[in-house]
Amino acid sequence: MRCGAYVAHALRLPSGLYAALVAIATCVSPVTSTPRLPTGPLKPMDPSYPQLQPRIGNPYHYVPTEWICLTFLTLFALSTVLHLGQAIRYRTWWLLPTAVLAGILEVTGWSARLWSSFTPLKLLPFKIHNVRVAGPTPLLAADFIILGRVIQRLGTRYSRLSPRLYSIIFCTCDITSLCVQAVGALEASVEVGRNEDPDHGGRIMLLGICIQMAVLSVYILLAGEFFARFFFDAPVRQDAVYHAVGFARGRGLTPRLRTMLAALAFNTTCLVIRAIYRTLELKDGFAGRIVSTQRYFNWLDGGMITLAIFTLNFVHPGVFLAPQDKVESDIELRLKEAGLFYHRL
């Protein structure tokens, strides 16, 4: 305003004409306050620089940190390649649709997240990133199959379900959870693309996570009962024939099997922590504090899945669940086919 008065005085405009021009300009273009930007180098996560951390139009509510995305992308790519090679080396083909698939989903999701670190307002990478919400689901299926193999080694009479039923029931529930989460992620992505609140898709994703939590809870309870009955020698049922190969040879719960069980427990714990985080995140909503805080996602989602998937690289079922020798393997195979084999301490 002061500059305008100086200009009017220099041009010798009448005061009435100057006031009229100011009034017209104010009506056409209202005066708004412009935020003062910080001086010096700008950082993408600097909270004092809202232009690089926009809330309107940014589905993340923050700019993903580039080096963190690149780190997780590298780790998941490494683990996936290792799982593929190990599955071929030890002929554990069931790890292809479980651990390897989980790794591929994680690599896809973190690649999209890395893309978003350069273009946080672009919706396509966010939509691709949403797909990885179901990434740990195939990894959880690997845990179900491993528990079934452990039950075969230690004795089916201590378990309420047969190893085959463990794989069928829990993997079916796991696939159901995967499909529900995928549908929810797709719906949320479509809603974001329409500039709508992705609340409906979020609720569908929350339903899928709740299904996964319920399956995990039942799985943990049944596994806990099995090991309690095994250690206290309290079988669920008495069979006509009892074959104590493990007891006679001093085997059963071998050091390798103990290591596999410890790895399985750690792996499951990581996935439970991640599932609890995702449940609270989706319950809080897409505009909530949890989903808007990047460090929560990095530690409780990316970090937990990284620990879980690498656990199966270091303690691989192809090594730690392998039979001790060929003679025992042949005996076990024939007895398992007859439904008469189990170990005992």
C-alpha cells in the first residue's frame, strides 16, 4: 500500500481516483498473507517448509525419505534372490509361492515408495505401494507349512490337526485375508485417484488385517497346545501303533529342530507386531496420526517384515528340517504314509 501511494504521488493521480483503484484491486484479488520461507538449504522432511511436505494432494502426508526406501528395497531384493536360490538348491518348492512371492510384493511396494520420494504428489506410485499391504501374507503361509513339517517330525498324536489340515485350513484363511486386503487397497487407491476420502477402502483393508490377526491367534494357540502336549507327553489321542524312532535313537527334538523352532517363534512374533501396527493404523484412518508418521511405518512395518523374511534365509527349512540320514528318512516316509509315525522325547 505504501509503495502504491508513492507511485500515485509520482504520477500526480487524484486521491479519489487512487482510492477507487485500490478498492477495485482488493475486490478482484483479495490480499492474503504469504508464509515466510526459511533461508538456507531446504530439506524434504523439514517441517518448516510446507511446500515440500504438502498435506493437500499428498496421500502419504509426508515425503518418503529416499535413502530409507532405497535401503529397504535393496534388503528385500537381496532376500528374494536368496530365497529363490535356496528353494532351487534344497528343492523346497513350496517357498516359491510363499517367501519368494512375499519378497516380490515387498520389492514392488518399496520401489513405488522410492518413486514417491521423488514425486510425492503423483498417485500412481502410491497405488502400487498400496499393493504391498498384503506382502507379509504369503510369508505367514510359510510359517503354517513349517509348523506342519515340525509336527510331522515330532508326532501327529500331540496335535489336534494333522499336518495336512494345518496347511489347508490356515493357508486358505491366509489367501482369504490376502484377497480382502488386495481389494481394499485397490478400492482405496481408486478413491484417492478421485480425490475422495479412502475411508471405504481402508475399512476393507482393516477387515483383511483383522482376519489375519484372528488366523494368527488360532495358529499360535494350537501351536502352543501342541508343544505343551509334546513336552509333557500328553497326546490328544492314543494310536494303535507307537513308533519311538526318536526316543530309541536319542533324537526327536534335535539341535537343528530347536533352532528351527526358535526361528519360527521369532518370525511369527515379527509378523504379529506388524499386524498389530497395521490394525491400529487402519483403525486410526488414512488421515490419522499413525499413518502420517513415517518412522512408525519404517520400524513397525518395513523393519518387522525385513527381520521375518531374513530369518528364513539364515535358518532355512531346507537345511534345518532336513532328515538326519537317508535310512531314517525312508522309515519315516513309509510310516507317515500309513499314518503311524511320530517322535517322542
